[in-house]
Amino acid sequence: MVRDDLGSTVAALTADELDQSRRRRLLGRLVDQVRGRRPGNLFKPRTAIRWLTDTVAEISPHVPVRDRETLLRHFDGLDGDALADRLIRNAVRATAGVGAAGGGVAAVEWVVTPTLLSAPVLLAAETVAVVAIELKLIGELHEAYGVRLPGSTSQRAVTLVRSWAAQRGINPLLPGVGVGAVLGTAARKELRERLLRRFGRNLTTLGPFLTGAAVAGFLNGRATKGLGERIREDLRNGPPALGS
């Protein structure tokens, strides 16, 4: 099924250590899968953001978030701030790598002008990949600081999407977090607004030749680092603010 394949591709793109050729192949596969869904005219901002909102909500349960015990084993016992530093660094590299890979694909499209018609599909794919990496980062930062989110996989995914949209940490004791959590009207509006800003920023990927790759990689990495630092500060400073 195309939908299952898209979730698997996005999950693969969130891996800590991918060489750039593998990342580019996965992003190319994601572009094909997005195109295969016939998402409508992504040149129209409303269509694009509606599609992205639905797709981010759909793929979020597929994002592989490692629990605290797995993280401690994987990173040789790093804990607390040291573990958070490593998680943020790895996520920055991953989103910067997606930007560079997307820029590389776009550089090819500049050579054959008619294929620029696929540019919005590339931007949509890159945006979904970057959001997935950042959802994983948010989940694992919570685990690193001992804040385990309650509920089923799908309920935790909703909570992570809310956290990403608000750019804040989660207090699992607050109402609406975990069991029974849903992406309500206000949360979807916040998600759409955040995605609109992210989608617009990803337009840098379309810079001519390889300039797009350099700029997109830098901007992706900077945004991911800022997000990671904000979430970490919430988790350091007691009950996180989201939902309070």
C-alpha cells in the first residue's frame, strides 16, 4: 500500500546515521510516493498546507522514538544534558542532510526546465521528512529527561505533533495528554500555521544549482537546533508548558 510505504520511507529518513547517497535515494523515493498520492495543486498554499497537515498527522505514528533504556544503551550510558546534546546534534545533521539532498535534486531540475513542475512535490516531501526527524527528536528528548508520554502509539503521536506545532515540551500529567488525546481544532490550526512557515522556508531548496542545497541544509539545521534547545529548556525547568 502506498500509505504504508510512505510511513516506512519517512521512518527510514529519521535514522541518525545515513550517508548522503542513501538519504538522497530515500528522499527521491518519498517524492515519488508523494506524487503517487495525487495531492492536488501544491502550487496553491491552501491545498499544500491542508495536504501537509493531514500527512504529518498520518505519518506521526510511524516515527520511531527510542525509549530511555534503548537510548542509554545506544549512546553508551550518556544521560541528561549530555544525551540531549547528542540527540540534538544528530537531528541537526539529519535535517541539514535532507535539505542538502533536496537541494541536490532541485539542482538537477534546473537543468531540465519543464521538470520544475514537480518542485512543490519536492518541497512537500522535504517538509514531511524534516518534521518527522523533529518529532523523533522531541520524543527522545522527553525520554532522555525521564518524561515518558502515556497512551498508545497513536495517542503519543498526537501529543508529539502538538508539541512540534507549539514548539514546547509536554507535561504528561495535564488533561488532554495521552489517553484520549486528539488533534483538536486549535491544535490543527497551530499545526497548519507552523507548517506554512516551514514550507515557505523550504523554498530555498529551489535555489539554482547547488546554492539551494547549501542554504536549505543550513536553515534546516538551524531551525532543528532551535527547536531542540526550546524543548530541552522546558524539560529542564520542571513541568513543561504545553497545555498549561
